[in-house]
Amino acid sequence: MLGVRPVFWVTDSTYLWVILATVGVSLVGFHYIHRLSRGFYPSPMPFGLALFTVIGTHKALLLGTSGVVAVLMGMMTGVAGGMIRDVLAQRVPMVLREEIYATAAMAGGIVYVALQALDAPLTFAIAASLSVTLGLRLAAIHWHLALPVFAWVTVPPKYQDANAPLSTPQKAKERVRMIRRERTRR
């Protein structure tokens, strides 16, 4: 996306071998996946989000982009893998739902860019960014945290206008309202 040529996996075939090995392990282990608990399945996802957010942000900064562009590139890098996973699994991508997903990636990218601007050690910036992204995402999963959702809703009229004839119906009004998420207890 930033015009870097050639693409990394074309010049280094190690990536392709890792992908093929992962596919092989997945095919062999496919029949045993149902034995994993529901609690385990979402756990690796935040780690991937955090890791790819830091990688994307770091790469964008290495290419000389501004901090804002680096944060956005890191967020898109982190979120894109999850979107592809969800599309292939025929689910609505998490980033399009009300879960804290892209926000966690953006927060991690901001931490990384801020620490790099303050000339913090690279390992500290990476660790802090990973921690922020991972912490936010795991907290959102554990406590079912979500951002507010705004939507167009039709608001029915509250009362009949006294001056209007009885045969004239009052028009419903369209407004933007925050949709509150129903809370469920575990």
C-alpha cells in the first residue's frame, strides 16, 4: 500500500514455507479443533491484532511517513487479517461490529508512534504498544466492552397536536440515536 517493491514474500520464500507448514498442521489438526473450549478460540486473535498493528506501524515509520499515517497503516495491517479470517469463515468481520477491535489497534499504534517520537528504546515501544493493544482487546472480550452504536431510528410522535384536525396523522421523525447494547450476565 505504501509503494514498497517488491513484496516481501516474493523476495523471501520463508514466508511461503511457514504458510504451507501452518496449512499442513491445520489440515491434520482439523478433526481435533472441536475439542478446544469456546474460551480458547478467541484468545489467539488479540495477539495477532497486537503483533500486526506494531509491525504495520513500525514499517510505516521506517518508510518515513508521518505519525498519523503510521498509526492508520498499523491499524489497517492489524485489522485486515481479522477481516480476511472472518470473511473466509462467513461471519461479519469484527471490525464492522460494535466490539472494541480497530480502536484497540489504533490505541496501540498511537502508543508506539508517541514513544518513538520521544526516542524511547525500540523494545520498550514495542512492548508498550503490544501491551496496550492486547490489554484493550482482552478486556473487551472478557468484560463484553463495546463502543456505542449510532443509528437512524424513527421516533413516533409523542402526542397529537391540539390544533391539528383529528384526521391528520402526526408524522414520525427520523433522528440519530445511540443504540444501547443489551447487557447479559454470565
